[in-house]
Amino acid sequence: MIHSRMVKPRAFPWNSARDPEQINRLQEITGDLALNRDKLYEIGRIDLLDYRKRTPSFTGRFRQFEYGSMEFWYDLANVVTPVGPSHAIALTDLETTMIDVSTYLTDDNNTFTGTAWFPKLRVSGFTINIGDPDAMLERNFNVISEGAFELPGAYFAYQDDTVGLVGAHAMILSPVAVAYASGKYIFRVLRVRSGSVSQLVEDESLTPAADTWGFVSGTNTLTVQSCLVGDIIKCYYESATAYATTWADDDLDASVLLAEYCEVYMKVGTAERIYRLQSVGIDVTFTRTDYKEIGNNEVVQTGVKDKSVKISLNRFLEGFSLEEMLANDTAYPYINPADFSDNIQMMIKVFGEKEHTNFKIGYLMNKISPTALGLSQAVQDYLKTTTALEGDNLLISDIEADIVFS
């Protein structure tokens, strides 16, 4: 049996010089792998002819406490932690990026059993939830890919190196790579050059072609051709021992941030704080356009055709202050929702304590529009109302100066 306390999740960003790191404050990891096999028949045959194996499809979800850290956002965006005045991540930063996630598994007898490896994960959406006034804040990330793998009794290992000289670049892998198939030791080699990442192919010939790699198991040496100074080489492989410490308790960041630490603001003309809210939900969806090519069963191009940001505000109705704000017209005591503004800004600020002193993280949305209003009156209960809004942008940052209205 493998308990959650003995599952060590780790993210491996593809692009940039960002190092792999453990994923903190995860509450749940779920995933489903569809093998996508079609039954084949033919006219005249009674029994099944065969199966056609199509590319598998994986859908996963990470449920995480909101704890004020940008680490996982930067992992998903494949960027190193910014050192400038802005720490912001926008939705466009998540469109074409990929990460691998591995979970190192140890059973109740303290025996390491192996690794579950989820490669080439792309963000298909995420939610940010403040469930009620007493809630703990949560993030939920939806991801997709074309596969999931198991490494029985072995570790998913990683090593990178920065090229110092033009030409072929050799790196000795530590720990030692072990074969995952006959004569196969390396899962993947990436090259990051000038902000772009490329997956290189293996060439086992004596005169390897440009932009390829080769591996000699006897010396545990990986050699990459056609390197330039500053290239970052990333190698992923299987090993008998862990390449790094698989887990270290994070006791510095907040355990979880609470609903009472939040402030919600809206601007329609002038900025105002919204009170009496009972729950807030932000649901982001990417309409992905990830393409394969003839002669290859892997995705070779990734992108997003459309982005949707849906916001839900739920409250007890004791007045029409929010509706008056959305109308942005108080000349007459008459509100027509059809005339609500379609150039609304909204922000959520999350602080580290109930006094709202230390800013931890914030979410900013611009040019959003109301899409629906709902009223609910149950017997022996108070009138409830729901306001739905929609846009196509979201900015996330742990710098308060990033989360400001224009």
C-alpha cells in the first residue's frame, strides 16, 4: 500500500533554465489514461479482425491549496523566477509550454516501489475557488497529454548542463542511467537556446548528424552535437537511485490561505470593494490546438485557439449595490441588466492574515462582461443571487504592484 505521505510529486519544466522542483501543498492528483483502441471487423468475418492502437490521451488534475507561492505557476509557464519589479504570469504564458510530472512512490514498509511519470503535460484550464466565508482557498489545474508511464523499482532521473564551448558537448550522467528497453537508456534530450526549446533526436552512427545526441552506456556519457555557448541541455532518463532529494518539507510558506484573508474589488468607472460575498469562483478554459503530423504519432505543435475566463459571484441579496456598480449609472432608480457595462475590471487580493497586512498573491481580470444573473429564494431562507461574468484574460502575481486597475 502506498500512502499519500509517501508520494513525492515533482515538476520538470521543459523550457528556460528553471530547475525541477517538488510540488508543494498538493491535496489530490487524479488522472485517466484512455488507450484509444478501435475494434476492426471485415465483411464476411464473424470474429474480431484486429485492434487499431491510436495515440493514448491523458487527462489529469492537480488540486492544490492556495499558499501564496508562484512556484507552480512558474513551473507551468516554464520561466525562471523573475528578478525584476514584475512577477506576473498571464494566460498567454501557459499556451505552448509543457512540463513533466513524476511521483516517487514508497510503500508502508518503506520500500521504494517506483515512479509514476506523466510526460508532456499542457494546461487545459484551471480554477481558483473561494468556496465560502470560512473556506480554505484552492487551485485546481487541468492538464492533458498523450501518455503516462510506470517505472517499477526505478527513478525518473534528470540532469542538465550549460554549454561553454561551440561544438559537441559531452556530459557524464549522475546517477548512472539504466536501460528501459534493449539498448535504450535515454527518454529525452532537450536543448534550450535563446528562449526556445527543441527536442533532439538520437543518432547512433559514428558520424552523427547535426542537432542530434548519442549515448555510450559504458562511460555513461551523453554527447550532443552542434551546441552553441549558453545552450542548456536537459536529459531525462531512468536510474536506480534518485538524482536529487525527492522531498523536503516546506515550513516557510503558509500552510493554506483563508477566505477571510481576501479582498475582492471591481471597477466600473471607479474602483470599489465588494462586500457580502459568500463564494467566488474563477474558471479558466483553454481551447487547445495541439497538432501531430503524418509519419509521427506525437504532438509536434501546441497552441490555444481561444481562452475563456468565467467568474461567479454568489451573495445574499440585501440591496442592489453590486447591480448599481455594474450599471454605472445612478441618475435614475432603475436598473436594466441589459445595459450593464462590458468594460469591467476585477481583482482578488489575498493576504497572509486576517488583518490584510502582508500581500501574498493576487488575480487581476480586465475587460470582463456580465453574462447572467440568478436569483434563488427557498422557503425559510434568505434570497440568494448569483452574478456571472466572462472575459479572456487573467494576471497572477505575488507582487501587489502588478495587481492594479488601469
